[in-house]
Amino acid sequence: MKNRNVAVLGVGQTKFGSHPDKSLADLFADAFKEAFEESNIERKDIEALYYGNFNGELTDGSANMGGFLTDEVGLGMIPAYRYEAACASSQVAFREATRAVAAGYHDIVAVGGSERLHSAGTALGTRALATSVEGIHEITTGLGFPGVFGLAARLYAKEYGISIENLRKKMAHVSIKNHKFGALNPKAQFYQKMGDLDVETVLSGRMISSPLSLYDCCPMTDGGSAAIVTTDEIAKDLINKPVYVLGTGQASGGALFRQGADMVKAEPRRKSSQMAYKEAGIKPDDVDVVEIHDCFTIAEIIATEALGLFDYGKGADAAEQGETDLGGKVVVNPDGGLIGKGHPVGATGTSQIYALTRILRDEFKSTSVKEAEIGLTDTLGGDFGTLCNVLLGRGR
């Protein structure tokens, strides 16, 4: 059976930040409501729910969320699936949702995610995040994600012959850009905050895990995001500006002690993105705007190279030279990314879908990416353990 073309109908996202008064279900429901209301469908039209959540069992004492959410948003007894892939949870859910629609198992589905890491507090939130590093050899040494990406920065500097001091200056430009975009985004955690950082401010920030300072790191966040997915034929009858799923990819990586120094090449990310490019029939140079998993500034630099946007070893220079800003070669994280917008782990993947859909429909007013035709998402689960990419376009 030939696969059907897939499109995004509606998207929704909560304000990212602190929501101590809202549950995981509340956050998803708020995002779902926005996506549903712009899709021009009825609840009975939705045939399945695909939900991403990383660690609700630990932070909220909540598991089996899929079945509860269908009732929470009025979808009745439809099948519901919960996906856990650390920070890539809802993007993996989105990929599986589109594959189900493409294969003809469903015609219209809802997909999204939610997380409450800010409300969990620093100690519990940090412990929750650390469960997605390798559980025998890594977590038992006390290794967490600031340590992982501090190590990645040092390996990058060694691999490409850059001094740590110079690399920190180059990484600072990622922080400046993403905080600038986040300060303009009303749904970002740091809306109207830190929009005018400079290199010296970033470098003088409190050291978190050398060489990463506070401003090199994304925050812990509460939030929800959602999308409604259907076939291109159904979408054309329902809305004026469908956004099409051009291709998707996913790959897996092993523990860091097996990846070794090659972690700075992020081979699973290269494999995942190449899968998406091949399915879409395009090349990296065809991409106009990218939502990258910038959990730390060095993560964005490594990703731009593995995705084929810049040559290996050139991503740090590209960031410093403004090639990832408006007017550069490719716009990266115009919504603020994880650093400026926030990182509610289970909701991050479909929040990237939210941003790109709004941009490709010319509806993202805070940072307009003019004449963007193709957008790419990029989510990283764990320490390069799960990579997922989605290509979206104005047309097929």
C-alpha cells in the first residue's frame, strides 16, 4: 500500500515557565485546546492520541497518562499511546503519529506532550533528568547533563584545535541569539528577559560545569504542546494553510563510553537527519529554518554540523559570524530554542512543530523568518541516545 501524504492541521502551546497550579493533564489540555480549535474538526473526528512524557512517574507520581488524557480532553475511548524518549519524547510521538496516518491506520490524530520540571524543583528535576544518561556506568559516577556537555565542549575544542577561551566566546553567541529570540516570544520562559546579553555577560556567568556557564544552559520548565495531524487531502478541505510533513528520521546511540570522542560528531543525529532528507528528497542546503535541541550552547553548535548545515569543525565559527541568525545562511531557533524558550522535556518536541508550523504559515509574529519554505526540527534524547528529526514544508 502506498503511503499517504501527511499534513499538520492545528498546533498549540502553553506559555513555558512555572505552572505550579497545573497538572500534566492540565498543561496538555491547554495546548490541545489551541490546536483543536484552529483545526476545524469535531472531537469525534480524532481517532487516536499520541503523547510524549519523560518522567511524570518521578516528578508527579503519574503514569499511564495516555488513557487519562483522552478523557481529560473529551476524546472518549480512543486508543492512546504514551512515548518516552527523554527529551525527544513528543517528537518521537509525532513521528509515530504521522507514520500511522501515512499508512492509513488513522485519518486524524492528536499528538503532543507535557512536563513539570520547574515545579518539581531543582533537586528532583535534576534527578529526573539524570535518569536518561546510561544507568550502570554513567549515572553511578554522578554524571549529569551539564557534565556531559561540558565534556562535549572540551572534546570539541580538542578535536578542532580551538582554545577553551575562544570556544567559550563562540558559544556565547548562541546564548546571545537564543535569549534574544526568547525575549521576543510571548510563550517563552524568558519572555522580555535577557534579550540584550553580550559576550562578557555570558562569560562572566556562574560556572555550572566547566566550560559551561549559567547562560550556556537551558532552564527547567513546565509546559505543554500539541498538534493535530491528518492527510493532505483532508487538510486542504479544512484549513487554508496546511503545513506538510516532508520527511522524518530517527536513530539511536549507545552509552558515552562507547561513543568516545566521536560524540562531537553526533553520528546518530547525522543518520536520523539523513533519513529525513532522503524521505523528503531534499538536501541540507534546502532548509531555511531549524529548531535545534540547544540544551546547552555547545549542543547547538554540534547539531548544526551533524545536520549538514555546516562542515564539521565550522559550527562554532558560523555561530560567531551570525550565520545562524536572521539574515544568515540558516535561521536557528527563532523561538528562542531551549535556552530562551525553555525545556519542558516531554513537550519540547512538539513545541518545535508548533514554532515551525507558525513560521511556515507566516503566523509567528515575534521573529518573522521571511520566505521560509522548509523547516527542520531536531530533538536529542539523553546523551545522544535518541535522535529524531522532522522536515516540514509549505508544500509538497
